[in-house]
Amino acid sequence: MRIISIVIFFFSICSFAQNPELEVKIDSITSLNTNPSNRKFTIHYHIKNRTNTIVSFILDTKSTKSNTTNSLSWSPSYRLYQENVTIEADNIFNTKNTQEPVKKMISELRSNKGNLEQYLAAEQKKIKEQNSKNIIQSIIKLNPNERRTYTITANWDKNRYLQYFDNEYYLDEKSTHYIDLHINLFKEELYERLLPEDLNTIKEDKTITKGWIQSNKMEINFKE
């Protein structure tokens, strides 16, 4: 049953159409060397309602991931280019520390190994409750022709060698690099992650739109 759900999920993503109601555009990118081994990028972008009616969508603007690992998320994806070549890697930027939650889970699993089923059931319940809350908090409503600005902060540890599965890349300091944003606007695809009361909220909101939107490309500074 789970395999069928995954297949349906991916089919619905593939059947997405570009959304004509919204525009996403990168306005500027600033960079700052915070220390010899770290460069902080701030990407300024906006989303605009192109229509004469209220348009809502579900988007987590507090996080972002590489397009290689973000197909199931309701947050923006970034894609990096070296000249005209796409860098298909998920470890370009260090956005947050993911090791502590993993360590915590391993510790809790060891402590609860006698009641593993109960522990996993409780964890799944907590995850669904948090996901449902996050989705509801991610609903954005734009008035007719309204434009709203956002920022993405990403840290680069100045490592120029990247590897993702069989893909290997070197970020050449003499090359020109670009970045763009891709956003999937989900609705029905999120139903299984919602609590009943939140599911009703999403279903009843007829202003929520779906589809995908793609930004412009903008140069980003990986030079010395």
C-alpha cells in the first residue's frame, strides 16, 4: 500500500503544470567571508501574485535544500550551475546541523529497545503532529498584485570538491557560477501528512493554488 502511495505521489509531481498565477524572481545575492573558511550568501527573492484575486499557497520559506533532495518538500529548491553545467550535489551549502537529531534518535532507540513498537508509534504521531502544524503555518496569502520578499541564507565552507553518489565536481574559482530557485506548490500531495482538523482547513480554502514556479538565474560568487 505504501509503494502505491509513493507511486501516486511521484505521478502527481510529474503531472504538475507551471503556475501562471505566481512569479518568483531572485532580486540580488550578497556574499560575505565571515572567516577564512566560510562564505555566507544571502539570496534575496520575491514572490508576486500576478492576478486580480487573492492567491494562497503552501511554502516553507524558512528552509531550502538542493534540488537533488527536495522533491517531496514544500520549501524552495536551489540549483547551482558552473557555466552551463548543473552541479547535482546536495552538500554545496551547510544550512544546519543534522547530526544532533540523528544522535538523539539513536540514543532514544537504544533506551527504548524493549518497547520499540510503542516508541516508533509515539514518534510517528509526534512527526505527523509537527508536520501538520508546519504545513498550516506555511500557508501564504497574497492579495491581488501583491509582492512579498524573502531571504535565503547559505554558508559555504569553501570546499571546492563535491561528490554526490557517482557525481564528482570541482568548483573552479575561475569559472562563473549561477543559481536559480524552483518551487513546488503542493496541496493534495500533503493530505496524508495532515491531522483531520488541518486537512479540513486546507480542503476548504479554495484560494490555495498548486503547480510549480521557476525563478531567473543569477550569478553567485564562488571566486577567490
